[in-house]
Amino acid sequence: MKFFRTLMTLLFAGVMSVSAMAQDHGTKEEAKSLANAALAHIKKVGNDQAFKDFTTDKANWSKKDLYVFAMDAKGLTLAHGANEKLVGKNMMELKDQNGKMFVREITDLAASKGEGWVD
């Protein structure tokens, strides 16, 4: 159960924004919906198939500027809907444009609260 809660947090946090156009941005509610659908898909088909689907099936797992990614608690990318070359790479030390270590923040949030939101 803890694995699914942690995975859900990572998926929820992993629904990312990549577009610069305001009208193409997904809402927080759309991000939550996509994360919930991703979790349901994992429960239905299992981790391996779901992670493959999140990475390759853009039609179902990318909406507007949102996409699903999944990582383990150590920052290893298990699925990435925007860039499949990142699968298998450890992203723990990745920083955003402001120097914020957002992957560490995501994994810390998952470990401490089980769910939440990271900007």
C-alpha cells in the first residue's frame, strides 16, 4: 500500500507542464485527473506495462502541456511521457532554472506525506 501511495505522489507530482502558451496549460484538476488515471492504469496492467505506456503512448498519457512520469524514491526515472531518453536515468540532483532541486522535493514529499503538490 505504501508503494502505491508513494507512486501516486510521484505520478501526481510527475504530471508536468512543458508549454509556454497559457491557453495550452492544463489545470491542477486536470493534472490530478491524469495522475489518478495513471494510478488506475498501473493497478490494471502492472508497473512494467504502465510505465512503458506512459513513455510511449502520448495520445493517452499527454494532455495539453501535461504528461505522466514516474520515478522511484531514489530519483530513478521509470517512465517519462515527454522524453523517453530520460528513462533509466537518476534525476535526483536535477535543478530547475532557479536552482531548486525539485526532484528531491518530490521524493521528500512522497516519503513524508505520501501525496502533495510541488511547483
